Amino acid sequence: MKDFKVKCISRGCGSNEYFTIGKVYEFKDGNVRCNTGSSYFCNDGRKCAAKTVDELNDHFIKHGYGQKFELVEEEKMFTKYDLKTGMRVQKRNGDKYLVLLNTPEGDILISESGWTSLKNIRADFTSTYGREYDIVRAFKPTQECQMIVKRWSEMQLIWERKEEQNETTIKELTIEEIAKKFGVEADSIRIKE
């Protein structure tokens, strides 16, 4: 039985303290854990055999509860193990590569200037050689010809690295902006070496 998360979209008939509209609940091992923290299942104490949110809704209707749920999609982290032959990746330094898996050299990335092994890339797409070689984007072809005739710009972006804000980001300011910030005249500012 597959576990999944659902959001309550209707509480059904009468007063029901067990489910709150808009709240997300986990369907696990044939049970939905409700607001009270207890497992909520059939009147006769058996686990629900639902494998989909539609089957779960049918179960609640069948047993007279009337709650309705919708599936909550969980975002899966995209890793190097999700790459397929024919996809394209781009490194932080701008270099673009075609993914080739199960070659005589192993899993590799090829470009016009050469190739590199995927062994040098960690699961989270960071490089063992340094930050500039991290993979920051992954694309998949929408047509076979995009790999043959190098129509890579038409490929679909399927993943992009979300960069954390770096507090040491360099900010460029004019003398006038510095003067305004400190409440002084621009011609009274001297920049030290």
C-alpha cells in the first residue's frame, strides 16, 4: 500500500472535529491520522485499502463520513541519479554538456571540447573539483532532433539550482549613494587604499 499526503477540502455532514478544511493529513499504512492524533479508519476497525486519493474519498463516502480530500504532491529532489541519456546539463561556469550513461567509460558528460566523468559530480550536483563546476541546470529534449542538430536551446528546463543568499555579496555604490547613506557631502568622502 502506497503512503501519500492529502488535504481536506470538505468535512462532510454534521459536526466533525476530526478534519479541518485546508489541513494536510498523511495517509499511511491504511490510516489517516486526524486532528486528535488518532488513526481514523473504517467503522469496523479495518484499515482502508485505498491506493489513491479517489479511492480514499470513495471509502469515506461509503462509510458515511463525507469528507473529501485532494492529493498533495510532494516535491522530489532532483539528483544526478535522475539524469537520463540525452539530457543536457549546464555547469556554473556556463559550459553545457550532453549526458551519456552506461558508456565504456562509465556515465559521462560530453561537450564539443571533451568529456568528464559523472563520478566527479555528487548526488546534489556539486562538483568534487570546485564550485565553478557545479551543475546548475538540467534540460530534457522534447524532440529527438534536438540532440542531433544541437537545438539544445529548445529543450525543456526541468531543474535549476536554487542559490542560497550569500551575506557577503559585494554591493557597488556610487560616491553620491555613500554620501547620502552617511548624511555627508559627496566631495567630503575619501576612499582608503
